[in-house]
Amino acid sequence: MKSERPTLYALFAILGLLLGGIILLVVLGLTQWAVTVIFGFFISFAYIIFSYMTMRHAFHKSSSIFYRALFGGMAIRFIFFLLSLFFVFRFTRLPIAGFVLSFILFYVIFQFFEARIVLNEIGKSKDK
């Protein structure tokens, strides 16, 4: 439980920075950028949840199933990212650069947390 606390604190810090950044963007009159940042955050969050659930399902399966889930999940997430990018570009007036930047930033941050969880699971399975 102690090893999970730093991760939890970091997650709350990231959420605090997100909220602070959104407030700053709104105060500066950049409401479309604020909406774009929120959209990028939620799309990244959904992708990481999908990835985590896929890995969790495939973790204790055979290596071939695990790697199919890993690489198949990457391909599916990439396709959905392209579809999200098309949606933002074609059907909204949101700044595309803001979406891409916020999506990539949050995706990398969430990927770090996912990697920590997977490494923690690997450590647990080796201790058995």
C-alpha cells in the first residue's frame, strides 16, 4: 500500500495542474483552448483505461495472447486517435494544435502510470 501512495499523490498533483491550467486559460479568455485541453484529457484517460483493462485481462494468459492484446490494443488506440483527430478537425472549431498537444501530454503522463501498474503486477506475479 505504501508504494501506491506516491503514485496517488502524483495523480492528484496532475489533476490539480489540469484544473489550474484550465482556470488560467479561461481567465486569459482562451475558452476554446480550455475545452480542447479537457477534451484531450478525457480522450487520453479513456484510452489508458481501455489499455489497462486489456492488459489486465491478458496479463495471466499465454505470452502470445498477451502480446496480441498489447499490440492489438496499440493499433486500436492509434486508429481511435486518428478518428478523434478527424472529428476535432472536421466537426468542431477547437484548435487542432491544442487537442494534439494536450492529448499527447496526458497520454504520456497516463502511460507512465500504466507502466507502473504493469510493473507492479509483474513484481507480484514473480513473488508467487
